[in-house]
Amino acid sequence: MTQAYASSQARANGARRPAPALRLSALAHAAVVLGVALHPDAWPWGLATLAANYVALGAAVFFPRSALLGPNISRLPRAAVERGEVCITFDDGPHPDITPRVLDILDRHGAKATFFCVGERVAAHPDIAREIARRGHTVESHSHRHAPVFALYGLRGLRREVQAAQRVIAQATGREPVFFRAPAGFRSPVLDPVLVSLGLRYASWTRRGFDTADRNAGRVLRRLTRGLAAGDILLLHDSVPRVVEVLPPLLAELRERSLKPVSLPAGCDDGRGDDGRDA
């Protein structure tokens, strides 16, 4: 991805409207304030409305492929589909033993991929992050600490986490991430404004293998390949040993189906500079 393309994305993000859920939340607050101002005895209704609003926002966190909390790239854009492209993404690395083996497998198959890396792990293994980039893959952001409570952070905590990962990854690879994926896919209701201000786009996935939970490589592979089609974004983890069992047959299956594995920036660069298909 060129600097001009990344800059155009940052400008587009800066002009983006607030997420649907945040717009509805703002309307709910305005309606409650106006309603209670006009009819003070309606405060129980106002309280119930606000409570329902917060419950709905909290529930949206647990739908990682939803666009309620902001634009969410869960598939590659139409141009990538027409080119027969898919994207394999790896979360939670870099791992000192597993990530180099993943890179070797990708090289043998002539495949490119995207690694959503944790800032602290990049700081611990900057040489591996550099090697990911040197081999033609992209390093994107998966937060700085991969905190289990990431989705509960406020604006200040989210900005601190995202900015720290940006700095560390840029220092290691010479390139700031342009995509972000939340830990475990649990996205804070107020994450989108932070991403907009930093020129980042949010990406989830089309299908995942659940390789961190399932030790059976065959089942993991079946989850990834059942219904597999051009434009899919696949999720694996270069932090678990199973990935080196799953990856070779997955790449062989892609070749058999004439699907080309590309990095996420390459797949989303459809010549128009837009976000691709948001889902």
C-alpha cells in the first residue's frame, strides 16, 4: 500500500459519520433530556430508556462481525472477489517459534498474508516483525497488550493502547499499521472515534478456525474451508502450534480452488481507495 493510499484512507476516515449505534445512543440521550425537561415526572421512563441504551451498546460488543459500532471489513471488496483473492490473517503474534515456521510455509506456497500483532510481543521480538514485513506480508495492529478487558476501556485507555501499538510496530517494521482488530474481536462501543482519529480501519473476518480452542487440525480446517469463496477473510493464530498443521492443507485447498491469498491492504486496494465491503 502506498503512502498516498494510506493518506487517502486517513482523510476518508476523518470525514466518516459516527457509528450507527453511537448516533442512536446520542439520539436516545437527547430524547431523554428533552422529555424529562418537558415532563419531569417522566424521569422513570428516561432512566429505563438510558438503561436499555447501555444494554444494547454492551450487547453489540459480542457481535464481532457487526457494523453497529462502526465500519467493519469482514470481507474483501468486490474487485478482490473478481480477482479471486482471499486473505489469511494471523492474530496474537509474533511468536518466537511458531511465526517463523508460518512464514516458511507461506513462502513455500507463494502466499501473502496479514499478521495482526500485539504491540508488547512486537517489542519483545522486533526481528520477527521485521521479517514478516521483509517477506512481503503486512503487520497490522491487535492492540498493545491484548488485555482481556480491552472492550471496557474508555476513550483515553483505548487511545493509549492503540497509539502504543502503532509506535512499536512502526519502529520495528518502518510502517504504521492501517488496520486494527480488537483482542478476541470484542470491540468497545467508543473504539471507532479513536480509530478515525488515527486513520485506522477496523477489520474482522469472514470465517474463523477456532484454532486456539480446538486441538483437532482437521476440524479447524473444515471450519475455514466450508463455504470458502473469493473475498473471504480467514482468521488463524500464529501463537498456537496447530496453525502449522492447518496451514499447508489450507493453502493447498486454496490453490485447488484457484483462490489467491493476498495481504489485507492488497485485497482492499480496489483502485478506488474505499473501504471495500463493510459488513
